[in-house]
Amino acid sequence: MTGKISVVGLGPGNPDQITPEALKAVAEARLFFGYGPYLDRLSLRPDQQRVASDNREELDRSRAALQAAAAGEKVCVVSGGDPGVFAMAAAVCEAIEDGPEPWRHLELEVVPGVTAMLAVAARMGAPLGHDFCAISLSDNLKPWTLIEQRLRAVAGAGLVIALYNPISRARPWQLGTAFAILREVLPWSTPVIFGRAAGRPDEMLRLVTLADADASTADMATCVIIGSPETRVIERPGRTPIVYSPRSAGGPR
Amino acid sequence: MTGKISVVGLGPGNPDQITPEALKAVAEARLFFGYGPYLDRLSLRPDQQRVASDNREELDRSRAALQAAAAGEKVCVVSGGDPGVFAMAAAVCEAIEDGPEPWRHLELEVVPGVTAMLAVAARMGAPLGHDFCAISLSDNLKPWTLIEQRLRAVAGAGLVIALYNPISRARPWQLGTAFAILREVLPWSTPVIFGRAAGRPDEMLRLVTLADADASTADMATCVIIGSPETRVIERPGRTPIVYSPRSAGGPR
């Protein structure tokens, strides 16, 4: 009996944004580990079994999944979005590195998906149309001073910024502070997008300026995209505005 | 007759990585604009028509597509990967902004996809597992000095770097120069991944250190991922190594 562990991205939530590759990986597994709401998205067969865990137990969940795979199970670890972007793939790799030798011999498969910032960007035009970065605003696993330094560096360098994990009950002030820092570096007219549940019936999209950006617009499932000084807004009569970052930069358009 | 323009991401090339949403957008369109090799991936019906153009004609292609949509056609503009990441969505938006007023009234849909860096990262573990950026190395539309400045800023700030458009016949020296710059800022042991055609039969993946990174390993369709100082390599006997960037940063693991 040979175990296998697949770390699978289910995309932002719209079933039409799950790849066939991800569905195949789900069909081939028997034991499913993940955060409950992500597991709820799967339609499992009677022979398939779910092991739900809480949102902040990534490392324990990874170890349990690896242990099951090492015992011969076909295991699937599910993530929303893409598993390699602030999600389960890094936690599984970390558990492998720190775990017992046999875990290194396991077959590991990571199945990519559409990550939140791509889905949110698509709904608004092309705000990530030029150089951009993705930064987690969570200071659970890195010092806040490092986050501040990174925000200043990337904003100063002219990159569009996608913020993941912008806010939570345990981290209520970080996003507001991030906006305050960015207002020191970027024009206050810079477009800011709040995107949640992109492509789903409960989708929420807001476009504001950096001057007006209010942290309370976001929750933990929101992706916040902050434009660069080159990012543009096209007003459209009777339609939502388009936001895009031009392919050219650093000179006259 | 009401026209519509869809800008659709076909993913990195593996048909199993195309979303159902993208296939639906293709099924609903009649006229297809794009770079020939991307159009070749589609199985079109007899009533559907393709308009292929060369790789560097994004703006002309966008204008032709918008003109057709304004004349009432259902138009699809195809991109590899995600259309919002160094691809057609920004070009279409730019054409709308600079184009005639009626183009702003068109229905515009952008359909996200799995972009190259996510597909390459998935094949190697989780190299984008923490803060990262995506930078185009093409100096066709921005000055090289700006690219240098961005590389120094993001490497110095500890972000993993995904390089798009790393090299071409017309831009032969830029990637080698980028590696030289990064060797001034990053440890020479930093992992560097060259990924091409991820998930396809002709997939090419190479893992080297920054010290050994050689620009001639890449071509224009390669995505190059350069780790941060925290990125780790797990050697596995009998299997390819895993590369991942830990979820924690800036302190002891």
C-alpha cells in the first residue's frame, strides 16, 4: 500500500473556477484534511472521509495528513485559492522538513488554483497588469516591523500590492496602520480595491482611493489590492469603472 | 445586436488546468483574437473564427478586438496563464482608455486563470509560500534602470521573486544582469527555479543556486523563481527536492 499526499487548490469559491486537475485529485483521494468551510465545497462519495480542523491549525493538520499518507492512505489537503499562496502547501512542506524521515519518501503533489488576487483583479479589469507583489498582513508568524519595511519597500518601488489576511478579530489594527504607512509613500488618489468572494453570489467589490480606504471594509476573507502610482481608473457611464495598471511604467505613456 | 469582449486565461498549457469558466467564455464567443500558439489550444466550432496575430502586437490586437465587439460581435481575446498577469487584460484596458467613447460602453469580462508562477511553484513544492512578487524583465515598455531598482528593493525586503518575460532574442543580456544584481543582495545559496511548460509533456524544471544560475537556461516562455533568504530546499532520496518558503519570516523557525 503506497500513500500519497495531494495539496489541492479549490480556487476562490466559484465552482466554475476549479480546474479539472483539482477535481481529479479530489476524486483519487480517500481522506480529506482542511478547514471546514473549504471541505464543505467538496461533494464526496460515501467511501471518502473528511477530517475538518480549525483555521489556525495548519501545521497540526499537515502532520495528521502526512501521518495518514505514510500509513498508506490517499490523502488530499484542501486550500481555497491556490495552495501555494499563503495556504497549505508551505505548511505541508514545513511539516515534511521537520518530520520523520519516511515523510520525505512520500509522493507529494501540489495542484495549483486561481488565487484570490487574480479573481478579484479580473472582476475590476487588470489592476495587477504590471509588476506586483503579494504580502500577508498577518503578524502571527513574522514581526510587524518586517511587514512595515516590506510595505514601504514595495510601494516605494512602484509595485501594485495585493494584501492577503488583511484583518481578523485578533489582528484588528494592522490594516489601518498599513493604509497609514502607504499614505506616506503613495499618492492619496491611488486606487484601492476591496474584494471578497469574487465570482460568488455573495461577491463584494469596493473601489476607493487610498485617502478614503477604511480598514473596516475588509474581513479576513478579503483581498485588498493597492495600486501603484501608475494604476488608472476608467470611468464608464452606466457600468462599473475599470481599474488597470498599464504595461508600460516609468515614463510617458 | 450587442457586442461583448471576454479576455480569457487558458492557464499554463495543460488542458486540465483550464477552468470551466474559461471554456464557457470560449463557447459563447464567435471571434477569437490572440497569439497564434494560444489560439491553437482551442477546439473551435465551424461557426467560430480565429484572428491570429504576432506576439508583440498586443495593443493593435486589442483595438481590433474592441472594434469587432463594438460592431456587435461576441469577441474572445485569449491569453496563456492568467490574462491579468503580464498579458492581454491590461492591453485591452489601455485600448479602451485611449479609444473611442463607445468602447467604454461595451460589456467587458476578464476570466482569470492559473498563471505560470503558480504552476511552476506547485511542481516544486511551495517556493511562493510567503511574501512574493512578480516582475516582468522586459525593458520594452519600462526603462532597465527601473527594473534594476525594483529587483534591489524586493530582494532587499526579503520577497521571493517570480520573473516573467526573462529573456528573448531581442533582450539577450537582461536576465544575466538581473542574476548579477541579485548576487549583490542575496546569499549565493538562494534557490533559483527555471520552469517552462509546467504540467505539460514538454515540461522543463531546473533547480540551481543563485551562484550557478545561468541565463541561457531560460527562454521567453520560462518563469524564473528566485527564493528569499528564508527559502529552503528539502532533499529527498529518490525523489526531486522540495523547495518552499516558510510561512514564518524574520525570526527563528
